Amino acid sequence: MGRTDRSSSAPRLAVLSMLALAGAAWAQPSISGQVRVDPNAPLSRSANETTASASELLPNRIVAGWNDWRLSPTISSEVINGGASLSFDGGATWNDFLIRPPVANQSGVEGDPMTAYDDRTGTLWYGAISFASNGGIYVARLDPTSTTFNPSKMAHATSGADKCWMAAGIIPGNPNSTRLYITYNLGCIRSDNMGDTWNSPVSLGSGIGFLPRVASDGTLYVSYWDFGTGMLLKRSTNGGTSFTQKTIATRLDTWGTQDGSRFPGNFRVPPMCYIAVDPNNGTLYAVYFDRTNLTGGRHNIDLYFTKSTNMGDTWSAPTRPIHGDAFNQDQFFPWIEVDKTGRLHVTWWDGRATDQNDSTSDVNAFFDNYYAYSEDAGATWHESRLTPSPWNGKNDGFTRSQQFLGDYNALAQAGKRATPVYIDSRNGDPDVYTNRIFFCKADINHDGFLNGNDYDAFADAFESGGSLADYNNDGFVNGDDYDAFAADFEEGC
């Protein structure tokens, strides 16, 4: 079948002219070009299913993870491990490696990576599952002053674990504490000693994609899909001891975990739900993907957004404010975060650039990675394309009869940075990439860093009376602008 590339232009990145930085452009973040997160990965080996975390206390320390096939002797003889990477400079450079379970629990299939952060201490964690009779869920900790992870420990030795995610926050009523949670198909487990030991699972019922989030008061929220029409929420106000259930949204369409029939290509797309909680006022936000319409045999899959201001008791009617295109193209695999200012960040996979049908018999499937932010609680959004051109899901790095591109996507947020972590197959197989997204007004040259170059650029503009020096956007260049810039620069980003 034919395809028409509707958008071959490069993404709107930080390479903006100085004139474009004046006026309304002040509100825009700096967005770098793509940066490899797995620079040490060998050629012709797959990677997918990304995860990422960073803490407010140490925002330039970022951990990313993914399913990694680098130890496979050949493409067809698959060995799967937990891939990880660390950045200590806000995502500018990365060093990747494998994190495996203890030797006694290792297997040839280790995956479903997850990460977590603790804003109170700056601790980061990485975890995954060893899928074997001797396996289970394992976790490794990166202490705030360390540059390497501690040896991994088993959180739950079991052969039945599937699809885990992790989160940390205070124990309700104890602001000087940290409790680490893992939620998965067998329930919720918790650790009060930074991941060294864990309790037995507390059941969450039937479902998949159990995603934990911890509010600033210690309330634990877990979103999940019930395998049917329900996007559901579990809430615990007693630190994961017991839960109440609420409904986030009812799906307009649903499909199975192995089903990709609503999408181009023949990879699976499990329709899970993703939430975030505002650290300031406790507002809950949810994003999921669902079918908007079916035209000419083509399913139009869009991102749906809803929120709750009463701890998940009730939710707003789901809408499509993030992106609702006019074509029968697809937006899916989102991830959402909320920063300390209340700004919302969302990343996702997007098929708008290529006219393509839903067909599991055609392995070609072209997608871009997108990012959007909202500064008004989700009423309006500002989006950017992160990939320079669509990448083809056909290049999944496998010889399987059915493609596999992973089951989810990733975005870390801390300080004034957002760090989407995603795959791109432009090199013939999936590799892991990011873009550094920097919300810093004093970053005058929009290079993603705050340093003397920004001060020099502002000083030069001020001396010449250029529009760039109208820092407060009042239409005049005067001492007020210099004072405002100097204050922001001194405060730092």
C-alpha cells in the first residue's frame, strides 16, 4: 500500500534563532536534538520498553532502563536482560550497562524494567523481573552519593510475577520516612528500608499495568486496566495495607494484551492507563489511549485525558486536548508526569506523519515520538516532535513471526528538566534515545544549560538594545530587565 509523508521537516528543537526567543517564545522550553541513552549497545540487537526516573533533590542524576538483547549470541537466539543507563549531567551524556538479579535468580529472560525516585533523599532505584522458576522481582539501589548501583536484591522470589512498576514516597503521617512500593499482577509489596527487605504481596485484584504513584501526604494511588472496559484506580491511605477501588474511565473500545489489530504493523499494544499526582494540591491526572472512530476500516486511536480533584472519587469526562488529529492516525503508549510547579509533561508514540492502514499482515509501521506540556492543569497543551523523521516498527531487531516493540514508554521529570526516554529504529534496530527538555528562562541561548554563555548573550543584547533583552516582555529594554535576568540567573535552574 502507498504512504505519503505529511511531515518531513525536522522537529522544533532548541536550535532557534535569537529573534525567535523574544516575546512569547520565553514560555517555551529548550529542547535538544536526540541523545543516545545506550551508546555502548552493540549493533543489531534490540531494545524496547523504556523507563526513567530522576529526583527533585538531585535533578541532574537520571536513571533509564529498557529490555536489552545485547548478550544474545545471534539475533534469533534471544537472551534478554535489564538494560540500564545513568546520566549525571541532566541527560547530556549517558553510560549504559546491565542490571541483573542475584546469581541464584538469573535466567535467560529478564525484563519488564521499572525505575523509581525519592525526592526526600535523592535515592534512585532500578528493578525488573527474572522470568523463571527460580526468578522473581529484583531491585537495585543507587544511593545519593554513589555513581554505581548497589548489588540487586530480590523483592519477591516467584515464578508468577508479571508487569511491575515502582514508586517511593513518605509513609502517611511520617514526613521523615521513605516507603518504596512495587505493584504487579500479584499485588502490592512495600519496603521501609530502601529496598533491602519487603513484605508479602497485598492483592490488588485482577488487572494489568498496575502503576503506583505516591502523593505528598503519603496516599498511594495505583492505576490499572481490568482487561475489559475499565480504567481503574486503587487508593490506599494507610501505606499500602488496604485499598479502595475507583473508576477512572470506561473505554470506548478495548482489545487484548496481545492484540495489535487497531494499529499498523503486527506488534501488540496493551491498552494500559497512566497517572500522575500533583505534589502541590494532590490533583490526579490520567492519560490513556482509546479509539475515537473507525473510518474505512481504520481505527483512529487518540490520547484521552482526565483528572480528579477529590482523591480519585470522581473524574472529569475524558477529553482529547493533548492531540486530536484530523486523520485516522494513532497516538499511543503515553507517559505523564507533574513537576513541582504543577506543569504537566506527557510523551507518546505518534503515527500522524505517515498515511498508513491498520494491517497485521503488513509489518511496516511508521511512528514519531512526541512530547507536550501544559501549564494550566491540562486545559491547553504545547507539543513538540522529538524524532527528526518517522522510524519503522518493522525494524524491531527480531526474527519472530510477530513483531515486538515493548509495552510502554518513559519520561523522567525533576527540577526544571523533562527527559523522555524512547526507542527509535532508524539504525535498523531499536536503540534508546532522549531529548533534554529544559524549562529555564535564563537559558538565553536555549542550549539546555545555564552558564556564562547565557550571561554574555544577554549582556550583548542589552548593550545593543535588542529585543532579546526585553526579559520581562513589557516592550522596553531597561534596568528592570537586567535585574530580572540577574535574579533568575543567580537562582539557577
